[in-house]
Amino acid sequence: MELSPSPSIALDSQVGGHGGILSSSDGAVIIKPCLPLEAAFYKTLSSNEMYSQLASIVPRFYGTLTLHGRLDESGNIISEPEGGGDTPLLDVSETEKDEPLMFFVIFLENLTHTFAKPNVIDMKLGTVLWSDDATPDKRLRMERSAQETTSLETGIRLTGFNVFDYTEGKVINATRAYGKSLKKQDLPTGIAKCFPLAISTSDVPQGQGLPKELLKQVLEGIIIEIKEIIDILKRVDVCMVGTSLLIIYEADWDILKRTLLDWPSKKIEVSTTFDVEDEEKEEEEAQYLLNEHDIAEDEDDESEGNEDTRSPYIVKLIDFAHTSLKKRKDTGVILGLETTLELLTGRLKEISDTSPI
């Protein structure tokens, strides 16, 4: 089945992970190329009751398209839809060049879509960064990477983040090199950059950050969400290599104030079940979804989001290219989440001890 590139655009809110991720024209759906293992993981959540509780801590899954292709000289998958066309979608440079390829495009909710000014933080979780099928060379590289960064000791690495700057009038992105340069003792400073306290003493936003009381409420809510994720992972046997924790929170002061008024009483758990009778129906549903969101672009107003659907913050696990359902707990990922809890609790105390702004 052909995946037409016309109704999709580059995802501009991505702060970590591999490139090649697109979004629908209205921004509501993410279009992510992936190998079969990640697609199978999402399908399992909607078909296996034992793992269904994981659905609440990952992005909502809408379906897949199955594509066939080949590799170019750089190791990029080249899609081969009906009528041809060369569009690099995914880097799998370690795959043999002459090996037949089948890969998937998964359709997920765009978690940043309902935010006016999303601040986004991506943290790589786990102490083991290589999967069982990794080549010896890749395993050696990943072991070295874990040792040279904060991953091995703490279970997290700050992959990337961005925060909105009112003075600059734009999002400020932190480089991946910054996260890799941090040592364990530097992580509180890194977290403070992700959750800055506003310097403005008036109701007019300046620079980066939120007023004290708003930032405290956001941190308190995120801490609760992470505790819930830990609780679920301690009950489910799953091994997550390369998985990240994605945290998003609203940087628009006025919208955040309104959203927090009746939160979490307004919070409704959204169903992540996606019934699929067969592969052909699933692909038809996914293609329809893509076309539908393209049409919806003309109907959206400039606000891009209904107040009733906004969240002050969202916390989810993402990236499951090397996730497997095994009969053991992923202690490295849980360690990373517990480290994150400790860091956020420390940041909350730090903010609480400051003078009110």
C-alpha cells in the first residue's frame, strides 16, 4: 500500500530519538516508521489483556501500514510503493543490503498537539542500551555509551529538551551533546533547566519558566504520573531497551492556569484499544485516518486545541523498537524512573524554598 507523503509534515516538536518522524497536516497524529517489533508491541497492548494496563502509559495507538522496500547505500530504507518513488524513511544500517525488507508505519497520537506552547523533555531510560540481537560492535558501543554518560549509574540520560522563551518569542532547544556531557552530580542542574522558574515579577511572561505556584502544581502532577508508571511496570513483565520517558507541560501561563483549575477532576482515561479484524482492514483504517486529518486541517482555527481537551502536562513512555515481553522486570528502566522521581522531588523542594514570584 502506498503511503502518500502529501498529507504529512515533519514533526517539529521532536527532541530525541531517530529522525524521519512525521505528523499529519493538522498535527494530531504522528506517523512513525518502525520495524516489526515496535508495531507488534503496540498491537499486543490492544489484544492481550495481560499487557493492556501498559496502554495507559504509552501514546494512543491508531494502527499501522505495512510497507516493503530496499536499502540505499547509506542504509536507509527506501519505500517502494506502487509506481515507485524514493523516500528514505528509516535508518537500519546494520541490516544486510540484499536482505528483503518489510517494515511498518505506525500511527500514534501526537502528545504535543493540544498544547499551545509545549515544553518537552525526553529522557532515555535503562542501564542496558543494547538488545539481545545487537551485533558485537553495537553492543560494545552501547556499553561504552552507558558507562560514559549517566545511564549506567542512574538509569537515565537526558536525551533532549526544549523550553519556550517569551523574550525570544520561540522555543529554545538543548542539544543532545548537553545531555551526554552530564555526570550524575550535574543532573539536578539539567532538571532545573527543564523546569525553569520564571524571573518575571509581574503577570507578563518574560524569558523562560513558570511562576512558582504554577510550576509547583505541574511538578506535583508529573511526580504522581511517574509513580503510577512505576507501579504498572512493577506488575508487568516487560523488557524495554532504548525506551524513553517523555514529559510535556504547558508553557503558556494563561492557558495553564485555566487547565489546572479543574484538573485532575476533568482527567478522563482515554481508551487505547484498537480493534483489528485483519491486516487489510487495519491498513484501510490507518490510511483513512491520515486522509481524515489532512482534511481536518482546513477546519481548525488558529487556537489549535479545544480547552476541554487540553492537559496541563502529559507523561508517557515512548520508543519500543527493542521492547520484548519477557518474564522478568526491567530493573534498569525502573531505576531510571526512580532517579527521575528523586530529581523532580528535589526540584520541587528547591522551588518551594524560593521567594514567591
